[in-house]
Amino acid sequence: MQAKATINDRGVITIPAAMRQALGLKPNDEVLIEETEQGLLIRPVLSVPLEIYTEKRIAEFASDDKAIGKLLPKKRS
């Protein structure tokens, strides 16, 4: 699929609706733009949120693991 797009004075490119729908792009989705020998390549980006835990929170997880272990049936040898 090919389509013509225009860059406005702020550098914004509008991806045609048919292409957004075909690719499943929604408002605020991110795309990656890279330069190739053929020109610009624009492709969807998958972003995964990352959570960083404090030592205190990690200790809470460890204590929960111990508590859960007490509730689980013993493993037979």
C-alpha cells in the first residue's frame, strides 16, 4: 500500500487513516523512523512499561513467597 503524506511546518506527518487501520495504529502509539538506502522507513514500535523495585519492595515479595510456600501442599519425593 502506498499513500502520499505532507509534512506541516512543525514537522508533523499524518499517516492516512487506511494505513493506520491496516497496521492497527491508534492515537499516541509510537513509531520508529529510520533512514535507509531507499529513504525513510516508518514502523510501529512496541513499548513495554518497566517497573523498578526498591530493596524494601523486593523484601516484601520475598516474604510473600515464604507465606505462600507455607500454604502450598508439600511436594512428594
